[in-house]
Amino acid sequence: MGTSEERRVDEKGRVTIPQSIRDALHIDPGEEVAVELVDDRIVIRNSVSRERLVERLEGCITAETRAEDADRIDPEDLKSEWTSDLPN
């Protein structure tokens, strides 16, 4: 299924995310994570901000790496999809 390590919940309800998992998800100190209750499981996932995502992706697509046969995406459709959860 993936990486799994046992952790103890401290008196304040805190759990430390193992370093190996933080490294794999690129979670740096001070970053926010999303904590969800899914059925009977606690799910902790990386919650990358849009700014951080853009920063990480900057320079990834170049003339050499761009696939000529890739589907074209309307920038307005992409904007709508990425901002649909933001307040007006």
C-alpha cells in the first residue's frame, strides 16, 4: 500500500509525521497539511498552495519538453478549474 510507520499521539493530540514521509511529499517545516476523516481513517495529505505549486512547476515546460501531441487547454477553463473553490 505504501509507507507506514507507527506514531504515538501526545497529550495535546499531536502526531509527528515521519521524516521519510515528509521528504517524499516535500513537506517543509511550517507548511500546512490537510487532515481529513475518511470512513474510519485519518488521512493527512500535503496541502500545497497555488503559489508553491506554480513555484515548483516554473521552468518544467520548455520547448524541448513540450509534447506536440498534447491536448490544448483553454486558459480560461484551467483558471476556472483552479479557482472554483476560492471566494468571489
